[in-house]
Amino acid sequence: MTAPERLKSRIEPRHCGWCGLRLPEEGRVGRPRRYCSQSCRQRAYERRSAVQRGGLPEDAVVLSAGELTDLQDRLFQLRCAAEDVVTAAEDGAAPGELKDLAAQVVRSARGLERLR
């Protein structure tokens, strides 16, 4: 790993490999944390074991029906928020209104980051 890559990894916030919550910055001695708790670590292990037993590739992503529905809902919210920005821009919306709509797009996109 080059020096800029190491610096970048120190600057960017890290997220739990299971639940997606932001990992705390303190205690950065040794190997970087991948999970926020022992519970998340255990759930990730169980998922990896199930994937291996099922003969799926290591990088396979397995979602329950509920998780898939939640993902589809959040993607729909993001698309609607983006369409609102386009419509407002075409209608000649004021810069303040466009800024508010763009902030909504950012909030929707952040909600999708929970998939980490």
C-alpha cells in the first residue's frame, strides 16, 4: 500500500461490514476493525459459512426478501428525489429550492450506504 493510500484510509470513515454503522475512530492501533460489535462479527461469519455451504462464490451477496424490498424502496426514493431536482430545474426553480432538493438526494443516497 502506498503512502497516499494509507493516508486516504485514515481520513475516510470506515463502516461496519455487517450493519453499515460508522466505526469509531479511536483505538486505531493494529489491524483496522471490520465490525462494530461481536454480534455483527458473528452474523457476518454465519453468512459467510452459509454462502460456502450453498456453493456460492465468496463475493456473492445474499439478501433476504425483506432486505431486497427495503433496498428497492430506498432506490425508488433516490430516483424520485433526483427526478424532483430535474423537474424543478426545468421549471426555473430558485437556487435555494434546488439546493434543498439536492440535499434530499444526498440524504437518500446516504440511506443506501447502509448496504456495506
